[in-house]
Amino acid sequence: MNTPTAPTLSLPAGIREVEAHGSLPAIAVSLPSATALIYLHGAHVAEWRPTDQLPVLWMSTLSEYSTTAALRGGIPLCFPWFGHNAADSTLPNHGWARLAEWTLLSATSDADTAELTFELTERSGGVPAGTAPMRLLYVVTVGAQLSIELEVVNTGDTTLSFEEAFHTYFAVADITATSIHGFQNLTFIDRAVSPEATAVSAGSITFNGDQVDRIYPMPTAVEVDDTGDSRVITVAAGASAQSIVWNPGTLKAAAIADMPNDEWTSMVCVEAANIRDHTITLAPGASHRMHVTITAAQR
Ligand code: TA6
């Protein structure tokens, strides 16, 4: 990774601006407690690794690294819609925030944590013309835990509505030996069937190669129990009404160009979201914050 010619912000110890894959600008964090890499393209957290641990986030070995595509893996930010755009199916899946060029507004660090604030407005690169006035602030706190918070401020004079999700890809040794705890007895929307159907989770979620694509109410905390790596990853969310659990399985993985056919076995998405009947609506001047804290513990 190269250091760009003119870093735009004086950065504290442990934080550097770099040219990462595809020569895309990124922020590299290296602390005694953890390392991380965040691309300005999409404010995309691509890597987080607590010291003495395996990487916690999964990145596809076929991910594109260009300003015209979303990175496959890490933490894509889905905004201002989730999935297909209901009004115009030609618009990008999961919205434009993960395709836009964010700005690093501030960076602070101490021995254990680094806090990075990224900004996006309706005038930023990659944001469609005619987008309503808004300001997005994305705070990424790197350390033994990883915390992310998205604040959306309605800077216009009309009501602003949006969906949002942290579409986090976790790395696991073997998905067929991984189970997800926290959704027991909850009713979910099964998006892997057509038409969608509702069902109730009997026990923990397990995986066998069929696609899993479910929208749940967000529980207090979710555990990804990765027996292969003897590790438990915990996701605790705030101001997030729903959680999406996704693994493409064999068939869907084979249909995704930027994902090798067999890599469905080494990842699972556990997402925090406000979508569908939990779409956020803000009056002029109002704001909303959604946040998640991720912890990884070796057994
Ligand atoms: O969150 C799950 C999901 O909506 C799946 O339906 C699948 O499409 C996945 O997101 C990936 O979407 P992407 O646009 O990144 O290919």
C-alpha cells in the first residue's frame, strides 16, 4: 500500500492515508489493540483484526476495487434504500452510499482506540444529482472492539425518508459448523423463497448450502458461533429495528460474479437495519443515529 502524495488531514499516530487495492484511497489503522482498513469509497470498512486474532471481516478474493462498483465483503453501507429500489429497478441495489466518495472529516487516536469520522452530503462525489439536502456522518471506532455509527441529518426543508443497513460480512472457518444464536422463537421474513413467507426460528440458525436470506426483529445481541475457529463474534446494535441474516449458499454464490463459487462456506452476513415498515422519516433539521458494536472472543 502506497502513501498518497498529499495527505489532506494531519493524522495522529497509528493512522495513515494509503492507496490500497485498485489504488483506491483508504485509511489504515495500526494500534497495539487492532488493525483496520477503511476505503473512502463507500466509507467501506474492509478489514478489522483485533491483536492475536484472525480477521473478523470477510472480503471476497474476487472483490472489485473501483469507483464504479461496491466492494464485496467487509461492511457495505446500504442507504438510502435496501435491496431493489421499489420505484426504479435500474437504480443500484442497496442504494448509492456504498458507491459514493466519502471524506475523512476527523481522526483521533490513543493507545487503544482510533476514532474516524467520515462525511457525505448531497454534493459529494457519487451521490446522484437532485438528491435531497442531507449530511451523513459515519463514525468508525477501531480497537479491541469495532464500533460503527451512522448519523443522518436532514439539512433540507422537506421531510426526508430512508432505509439503512450495515451489511456486515463476517469471516468464519466453515459455515456448516457455524450457528447463530439470538433469534430463537422470533418470527422472520424468508426472502429465500418466492413469494416471501414468514416463519418462526425454532433454534439457532444453521447452514447447509441452501441460501439463507431472512429479516428478523433485532434482538439485544446476536452471536456468531464459529466452532471451526473456536471463536464467538457478538453483534450488539442500537436504534436498529431489524437484523438480516444472509448466506448465499451454493447456487446463489455461483451466480455472484465477484464471489468465488466456494467462498459461501467462509462468510455469513449479520446485518443491522431499519428497512420496510421501519423506514426512518426525519423532519427538517432532525437527525437519526444507528450504531453497532462488534466483539470477537476466542474460546
Ligand atoms: O442482505 C442480503 C441481500 O439483500 C441478499 O438478498 C443479497 O442480494 C445480498 O444482499 C447482496 O446484495 P449485493 O447487492 O451486494 O449483491
